[in-house]
Amino acid sequence: QVQLVESGGELVQAGGSLRLSCVASGHTFSSYAVGWFRQAPGKEREFVASIMWSALSTYYADAAKGRFTISRDNAKNTVYLQMNSLKPEDTAVYYCAADSSRRWPPTSYDYWGQGTQVTVSS
């Protein structure tokens, strides 16, 4: 069983940066792929980025390419999402999720966090 806790979301002005963190419990976290997703009010949840268990590969949604960077520190059981050049349309609740299947890229996720709110003002 893995528990995920996101943090780092806050109110920021357009053009600003934030770094989100996803901290996991469980000693097998280093063998899980992790993804970041977001859900804006009135919209469906959408994929943002994912990172392989070994960090050797990453994958981004088009909206995140060039502005967001996903990384991980397995020694700290933590995955990060660095978000730069933020836009009002990035406003959403951001969730991290972990997949234990060892498929790459993941097609589903076993564990989800509770989310952290990111608000970008114009």
C-alpha cells in the first residue's frame, strides 16, 4: 500500500513558478512510475506528466512541454513537478498518482493523492 501526499500549491501570478511535491509512504516507491494530473473546475481530470521508476524516461502532455519538469528523488520518496511560466489556464487541483505495473508509459494508476490547489492569477 502506498499513500501519496501532495504539497506546494498556492496562489501565484501569471508568469510565476511553483514546485509541487508528492511524498510517498512505502519502501517500494522507487519501483513505481508516477504521474501528475490536474483537474480544473468543471473540467475532466487531465494528464500532465509522468516519470519512470528509474527516472530514465519522462513523458509530458503538450500543455506542459517546455514549461513543466517532472523529477524524482527516490531516496526521499518524492516526485516533483517544477512549473514555470504559469498561465491562468494552469489553475487546477493537481494530483500525483503511482503505478506499480512496471508498464511504460503507464496506462492506469493504482494510488492517488488528495491533491493540491494551484491558482494562477492574471
